[in-house]
Amino acid sequence: NIVLTQSPATLSVTPGESVSLSCRASQSISTSIHWYQQKSNESPRLLIKYASQSISGIPSRFSGSGSGTDFTLSINRVESEDFSIYYCQQSYSSLLTFGSGTKLEIK
Amino acid sequence: QVQLQQSGAELAKPGSSVKISCKASGYTFTSYAMHWIKQTTGQALEWTGYIAPGSGGTKYNEKFKGKATLTVDKSSSTAYMQLSSLTPVDTAVYYCARGSYYRDSYAHGWYFDFWGPGTMVTVSS
């Protein structure tokens, strides 16, 4: 199984700051990684596909980068609606797996 | 617009089975796979498997073989997941999610572009 390790587990920031969330894969997965946002009591929402490809309707302050084993989700100038949990998911292996999530909270 | 409507919360006894549904609208049901994802109260997400509605073909996470059975009714654009021999470990929210697939020389595989609201399954005596 490909294990995805997200860090940090919790990130405390002030609105207006820019942040980077990390997702590391246990083996090289090229750019077969996707990012989701899950707000409290809601289902996950796709933010970024294939490491860096944008999704229609997602604010441009969200961007993704990386390849191989190290990936980053960046949020430029965090807004109040962004405080939620972020998950990465790999599609390199036929056994699809998710990271354990990073909770973005208000400082 | 794409919508996935899931059936309501289930309370089931250990050893029993439940069948939850996911009704799709706003797109051609047979053109996209339907995946099922389990989320426990600890918030971990676990992929259960998927079904290709056009062919009825399925692929399961080995961990869920014998536990989950995926089916579809093309006439009503509805996907189903039956969970059998329930134990408290099966207590979770189960999401259906539309799967999209892509492959090129740099990347490949499934991602989930639309999700249902989730169905809470509670297993308790």
C-alpha cells in the first residue's frame, strides 16, 4: 500500500497569512495526487487534481505543486471559509489511499 | 448540475446487513464510475471500491471484499452498497463519489470530482 503522510496534523494561522500543507508518499507516485477540502459536517470537495491542475469553481488562492514523493497544497492569503481539514489522495496504485489530513485552524 | 443523493442514516444490529443508496442526476450515469468511501469518526478516509454502471464491473479494496457489495440500477441512475455481517467497526459515514479517470505519461488514476452528502451507519446492539 502507498502510505501518504500529511504534515503538520494541525496548523494554526491568522486570516490573511499564506500557508503550505505537505503530503509525502511512501514511494514515487509521479503527479498522481489529488487534494480535497472537508468543512465540518460536510462531504469532501475536490480542490486540485494531478498535483497542480486547477478545478473549475475553486478559488485561485488554492494551488498545488510537487512530483515524486513530496507534494504541497498552498493557500495564498487564507480566508475565514478556508478553516477546515485538507486531505491528499493518491491514484498511482489501484488501491486508492488518503492521507490522514491537516486541520487548518484559526490562531 | 451534478448531484448525488444518498439514503438516510441507518441503525443496525451486529450481524445484520444494510443497503445504502446513491441516486445520481445531472450527468450520464453510465459514463462515470461510482466509488464508495468510508469515513470513521476519527476522520480517516478509506476507499471501499467502485462500480462501473455501464458494465456492472466492480473493483474492491481487498479489505472490503466480503463486506461490501456494489450494485447499480441503471433505470433509476442509482448505485447501492450493501454492507454485511456488520460489527461496531463498520460504524462510519459512507460516501458515494463520482470517479473520473485520466492517464498520460505523467499521471494517471481515479479522483473524485463530486461527492454525496454521506450516510451514517451505526452498528450497535
